[in-house]
Amino acid sequence: MYDCRDRDVVVIGGGNTAMDAVRTAPRLGARNASLVYRRSEAEMPARKEEVKHAKEEGITLQTLTNPIALLGDERGWLTGVRCERMELGEPDADGRRKPIPIPNSEFTIDASLAIIAIGTNANPLVQSTTPDLATNKKNYIVADPETLQTSKPGVFAGGDIVTGSATVILAMGAGRRAARGIHAFLCGGVVPK
């Protein structure tokens, strides 16, 4: 994680990754650490004990709050996060109550470091810079399940970019399989045990 000493840290999101980031910030010296989430605490996907511990540790939870702009100074340094208050409307197709902006509710949270920890979709950067890399309908990279070699010879991928959101344990296992696949690729097909 980036150097947080004497910084006002704002983490955007409500899942376990967001909770990890906001709880780690004070341990790395952050002056203030806030979590911004557009739904209520009850809808937060983070584990309930993580939320409880965050509150006990002095983390500010800005629920029913949606970030709308990152603000900076003339040198381009982050100075704040412009937000708006939300209210919950009717449930959407997934059964979750949809957050709706409250008119004229904008406010700013001081911030010198912002961490975006939302969503579990594939980052399109890899695919957009490597157009001949095969991806599936969700834009995750297609890789051989045993070797983790992609459609580009000599390029291997594993973890969330292949499987979608999963655990660190599964990503570590993918790393081990990829290492064996890379070894086999470099050594002419000899797969180490």
C-alpha cells in the first residue's frame, strides 16, 4: 500500500477489499481514514465483523454516500473527494435497493489519498493493449486450466483476471500452476512436480 503517513485516506467501496484497505491505512500512519459507500451499512457486502472492527478502530463510515469527483490543487495533487448523499429506492433486478441521489446534498471529504475498491469486473486495460489475447464474455482472460497459458504463447495468467472474484488461496494455487506451466514452456514441455 502507498505511504499513508499524515494523510487523509478515503477508500471508496463496501466490500472486504475496501474494508482491508481502510483498516490498514491507520496502521500505516494515516491521519484520518474514511470509507465511502453508496448504500447503507446493512447492504455492505463486507463481512459484518470487519465492519464492527473498523468502527472500533475509529474508521469513519460514510454510508449512503456516493463519490462524484476527485478534487485536486493546481499541481494535480488530490485534495478531496466530492460526494453526494443517497437514499435507498426500490429494489433492482438483483433485489438490492437502488441508491438514489438526494438533490443539493453535495459535500467534500478532505483527502490526500483515495483508494478505489469497487466492483469485481475485469480491468479492460490488459485486453485493450493486447487485442489478440483471448477473453471470455465477461472480459476475463482465457487460460488453460492446467498450465494457465493464454492464447499468446509464453503469456500466462491466473487469479481473478481468469476466474473472476475469488479467494487469495485460489490465486496462490493459480500462481503455483502458472509457475509449473512457465517452467514447462521454457524447458520444452517438462512439467516439474
